Amino acid sequence: MDGISTPTYRQLLGIAHELGRADGRFAAAFEAPGTGDGPAARCLGRSPGEFARLLWGRADEPPAGLAVNAPLWYATGFAEGLAEEAAERCVQTTGTRIRRAFT
């Protein structure tokens, strides 16, 4: 072994989520909140299959389902990033905090 461990499926989905979140926070300057729930295939400009291979980072095929689930996790993170950045901008400009309640 070379000391490098292969990420778990859950870790790969977490990476997709964090990439989406970072992109959403960046995109908040250009997109209105609520626009991040569009097509999940945004994935850094790649198709779902290409995005899965990027996350997998190996020559062999990525785990089954990664091409389906990773774009969804990315899109969820993207929407969260947009909302977080919008909430922070609201606090900075108005001093008003936005409270969120889950129903």
C-alpha cells in the first residue's frame, strides 16, 4: 500500500456537497436565492458521469450510483451556499438576522 486510502462513498458525496456549497457562495453575487434548485447537472460544468469520475479520481469506474447521487448532493450544497451567502449579505446590509425554521 502507498498509504493513500480510497475515500468512502459517503466521503465522495460529502466532497460533492462541499464543492456545491463553495460554488453557491461564490455564485451568490450573480444569482438570486432560490435559483440553486435547478438542474443538478451543473457540477462544475461537467456531465453527471464526468463529475463522478472527477470525484473518484481513479482510472477505474466510480462506484455505482455516484453519477446519480453526486450531482444531487452538489445541487443541494449549491442551494445552501446561495442561501447562506444571501443571509450573510442581509445581515451586513441591514443588520437583520434571518431565522430559519424547519417544518
